[in-house]
Amino acid sequence: GQSASAVGSIIFALAFNILLFVVAPLLVTNVAFIALGWAEPPAIAADAAWWQSAYAYIWETKPHSWIAFNLIDGIIRMFFFVVMIFSMSFLKDIRRVFEYHGAEHKTVFTWEKGLALTVENAMPQSRQHPRCGTSFLMVVMLVSIVLFSVIAFEQTWLNLVVRIALMPLVAGLSYEVIRYAAKKESSPVFKMMTLPGIWLQNITTQEPDEEQLEVAIMALEESLKLEPQAA
């Protein structure tokens, strides 16, 4: 029963995220471009029913510029993401998760600076870390804008299929980008790439208490036991 519930939750989460971050931004951008005259309007008969008009608006995607189209699509996607994260931060349980997220970053900073893993050393550390998954998500959105500007079709359903099918590729490219940039943390390029994620971490991380820091420290100590030992 627990396994079925977990699988159901994962399937729901995937479907919800595809609808919110792939389908909705594409359709909203398409309708907006047509309304603003930035895309070719569909041919609609004078006596067409409302559902036929709606179908015509979402069936084809013919912007005058695919670069501009995908830029706006990406901005709308980012807007949806930030609004969702900000709204969730008001939930008590999610806020507690964000506090543990802050504890994780403070603990990692303590270890990277070579300090003893204690609550006293971890408490004053920053809770915004440049190699956070939040920064990775922002890079994913930027990479998707570039990739989908090159791979585009006039049929809306084809664009949806391609965007869903290429999600693993987008994630892989984004991982390689941030992995390469992480080797040059002091470079302006890395700081510029991770800056949006740093800003967003003001929401996704919150100040932890001492008990949460103790949990994060113990988790890191257990993780370090799995690392290869130096000769």
C-alpha cells in the first residue's frame, strides 16, 4: 500500500509539473503572441463555434521569431516556478523543509572551510550556496530556452511532445554546464550563472534552529564515511 501511494505521488507530481511548466507556458505564450500580432493568426470561419476557435489558437504555433517566442515562454515558466515556490513557503511543513535546506548549506560551508563540524561553527555560515539544486533548476530553464529555439515545429502538439521527450537531454546539458562552471567558482561567468539561483534561495532556504543543524551535521558525517579514505 505504501509503495502504491509513493508511485501514485510520483506520477501525479510528474503530470502536474509537465502541465504547469511545459504545457501551460507554451499555450499562454502562443495565445499572447497571436493576440499581440507577433504570430500568424489562425484561419477561423465566421460561424465557428467557441471550441473550434480555441482549438485553432492552440493547434498551430507560428511566431515571427522563435527566439523571442521561447524567451517569453521561458520567462513565463520561471514566473510560474517562482510563484509556486513562494506560495509553498507559507505552508508550515514546507517551511520546515526549507529550514533543513538552510541547515544543509550551513553545514556544507562549515566543512568546505575546514572548520570543525559543530553547531557553533555552522550557525554563522551563509545559507545560500552556489552549487545548490535551486541554481541547477534555473540553469535548466535557461538551457531549455536556447535548445527549444533551435528545435521548433508549427504544430503545438509536436512542440509539446518534443519538449517532454527532451527533458532528460536538457537536464543532462544543464548538469554539465553547472559542473564545468563549478570548477571556476571565482570566475564572473559562474557567479552570473548562479546568481538567479542564489536569489531564489532566499525563499527555498530558511534559518534553521540548533537541532536542525545537529541533524544536518550528523547526516554529513555519515555521508563522509562513504567517501574514499586518503592513503
